[in-house]
Amino acid sequence: MSERIIFHQYEISPFSEKVRVIFGIKDIEWYAVDQPVIMPKPDLVCLTGGYRKIPVMQIGADIYCDSQMIIRELDRRFPTTTMPDSNGLGAGLGFWTDREIFRANVAITFGSIGEHVDESFKKDREALSGQSFNTDEMKQAVPVMLEQMRAHLDMLESQLADGRKFLLGNAPGIADASAYYNIWFARAANPNGGALFDSFKAVQAWELRVREIGHGTRHEMSNEDAIAIAKDATSTTVEHEDPNEPNGLKPGMTVQVMADDYGRDPIAGTLVSSSAGHIAIKREDERVGEVVVHFPRAGFWVLPG
Ligand SMILES: N[C@@H](CCC(=O)N[C@@H](CS)C(=O)NCC(=O)O)C(=O)O
């Protein structure tokens, strides 16, 4: 029972769509737990220790934060031999799609739909980023960001120009999920978002192919059930010391882990396992008992507890 793939998400979340496509590629059965779009998220942060971003994957008492970590773990548990990229190039390309392309995408989207955005959402995202969420400023940035977005779309178009079905060949992979969610979000959040893609014919044909992959088999689950599963389960993470840790991190040390971009709330715990690609820390919470929370290393800082 505790082996169920529980996915804390919300529908319009771009990074959730990235992982939902991976569920599709790997034909995984999963349970969606809906979380709020803005804080407070009491049923999420009791599992993560304070990490508030979406998505988060839960398998029993193991909690995986950030789409990079989630996909790394899915690939470990459900290896797909046809997938052309994995934790290597797939994760690396995520820094292009999740930072450069997504930044332009967000500015264009919210610059275009600014008047429909709730004040509560703006305030929440200001707290998240530490920067003003000013849709007038975003509107002014739209022309520049359109040029950026077009340049990145042109890279995708060029990659697809030889008639390949997916970005890295004839089978879909993480690169496809990562580029695709940006296009999905631009359309889903902004009624005029589709105009961005008009001149990119190969991208549009590829977008349809990625959409057709679907999302695997989805069920719904309540927050209460997800928390009860964590409470009943014991983490399956095995203690692991990495002799090559540059700063001498070892199991048993108290550390804090924080994202290096936005949503930088530090998560404190006791180190259980680490490598160049991951860190897992143990922590306790009254509602969920002992859980192990996993983060990627690229894009996250580990500080002494
Ligand atoms: N690096 C993170 C980024 C996640 C992210 O920014 N998620 C957005 C939603 S798609 C978010 O959490 N926004 C704030 C919130 O929902 O509270 C990842 O790859 O998962």
C-alpha cells in the first residue's frame, strides 16, 4: 500500500505538468493530491518541513521535492530503456527550460493576463520570490520577453527540423516533458498564449505528439489519506555516506537545505544519504511522524544546521 505514487500538485501548475508527462511516458499509476495554489499549505509543509513549492512526490514516508528530484526517483524506480535522456542530459536541460524559458514565459503570461490576477496571488508570489509581482512592469517587459521566448522556441524548431518525432530522437524523454510544459502553460493560463507558436510548425506538431502521450493512470487522493499513509509508513531510504562530499557532509549531521532561486525557506533535518545528485534528510512532525525528505543538489544549497 505504501508503494503508491502520491503526487501533491494542482492542475494549472507548470512543473506538475512536466512530471505528469513523465508519468505518461513511463505509464505510471499515480494518486493526485490537490494542494492550494497559494499559502497556507498546512497539509503539504507538514510533509516537507517547510518546502512549499509544487510538485512534491510522496512514496510512503519518503518525500521528494522539486521536479528534478521527482523525475530522478521515478527513473530509478521505473527505468525506461527507450527514454533518450535521464538524470544526465534530461536534468541538465531542465535548467534551460525551468529557468530561462520559464522566466520569459511567466513574464509574457502574467504581463498579458495581469488584470485578471488576484491580489492574494500577487502577494503570495511576492513573498515566494522576494520581488515585487507587478503585472504593469511585466506588461512592459512583454515585448523584450517575446523576443526571448521566440529565440528559445526557434531552438526547439531547429532541433525538430529533421523530422524527428521528439527532441532527442524517436522516443520521448525528459527534454520533451520539460520543454512541453512551458507551451502547455502558455496556452492554459493565457487565452492568447497560443499566438506565440503560430510560426513554429514543427513545434506545434511535436506539441500534439507530447500531448497524446497522456499522463499515465491517475487516481485522486485526499490530503488526510496522504498524511495517514506517511504516518503509517517507514522510510525505505538506506543510509549512505558519500566519501567525495566536498564539504565533509556525513549521515547524522544536522543540515538545512534551501532552493537557490525562489521559495528559499530552509528545511532542517538530519542527513541520511547524499551524493552529487541528491540529499535526503530525516525529520519529524507531529502529524506525519518521521519522514525522509529528498532534494536534488543542483539548484539547492546545503548549509550547516
Ligand atoms: N524547481 C522547482 C520549481 C517548482 C515551482 O516553481 N513550482 C511552482 C508551481 S508550478 C510553485 O510552487 N509556485 C508557488 C506555489 O505553488 O506555491 C521544480 O522543478 O519543481
